[in-house]
Amino acid sequence: MADIIDFNHDFENIIAIIEQAKMRAIKAVNTEMIEMYWQIGRYISEKAEQEGWGKGVVQDFAQFLKQTYPSASGFSAQNIWRMKQFYETYKCNEKLSPLVREITWSNNLLIMAGCKTDEAKEFYLKLCIANHYGKRELERQIDSMLFERTMLSTAKNKDLIERNPVVSALRDSYVLEFLSMPEEYKEKDLRQSIIANLKNFILEFGKDFTFMGEEYRVQVGNTDFFTL
């Protein structure tokens, strides 16, 4: 039995190596795809400026590409025009242009459509990279106006977030409107509001979380997640 357990552990280690390699490959493919879209966008943008290319030419190109490479996907006239917009949005921004290559095309489109300022774009780009957000989660954060709510926080609240990594994680990842917090709040107010709304708060995290009583602890399985 011991040998079997040891083998299982070794097999799991090998699977982990495979999964890590697959993730690196996916990341590399995504980076190359974004770079390709960037280059196509730049080409069309320059042609539009120098030779007056418009949506009609892009439509012709999309049709030509469909006939030449029928197996290629993602090259509708609409998506190709978005590549132009993508390049023009970030071409002069040395700070943000490297970040767009680290997230998916779908997420890039969401950020371009949902963010009016470079500050907002930077906020969501970094949020995606740090948390590996998929399209649905990013869309949720943008729709909840997480950037705007964060910017409206007072300096005192921002200081609290910086000092307390637990509060920071909650603020970055979850929508806490149901807490009905005032614009200015103290840490103890946040704790009391969490407890007062504990059922909704725990459900926001998921079914694996368990309330441990007045000690303000939350447990995942048999492991304490944090103590407020």
C-alpha cells in the first residue's frame, strides 16, 4: 500500500509538470496572437492614414482572407477593424502596451470598450494579470465599477487597504455593496458589517467556506482562511 501511495504522489508530480508546461504554451500562444493582432492593426492604421483605407477595404480583406485561408478564425471584418482600434489605443502608451500582451484578446476588447481613461485601463489590465481573470469575471468587475469605486475611496480608506492585505483582497476581488458601508468607515465598522451580513458575505465566497463564530474566522475545509 505504501508503494502505491508513493507512486500516486510521483504520478501527481508528473501531471503537475505537464499542466505547467501546457499553461506556459497557452501563454506563449496568446502572446503571439496578441502581437499578430497588434501588427495587423498597425498595418491597417498606417494604410488608413496614408492611403485612406476604410471599413470597405477591411471588408474586402476579410473576404480575401476567408477564401485564401478558410480554416482561419477570428478574422471577421469587425474583428480586424478592432485590431486597428487596439493598435491606435495603445501605440503611444509605453506603459500599457506591454501589459496588453499578457491578457486575452477578449479581455482586451472588454477593457477598450469599458474604460475611458488610461488610468482605468491600467487598473483592469493589472487586475487581470494579477488574478488571471476570465472574460466573465472581468466583465463583472467592470460592470460593478470597481475602478470608479476604488478611486472614490478616501485617503483614509486607501491607507486601511494598504495596511490590511485581507481587506485589500476582498476589495479587489468581490463586490460588497450588500454591506451598505458609508463612504468613510473604520476597520471595526467593516468587521461589524461583515458579521451583520455574514450569510451573504460567506455565500459570496462559495459553499466551501464556513463561519467559525464570534472569533471572526472563516474556514475552507479544515483550514482557517483568515481571522478578522
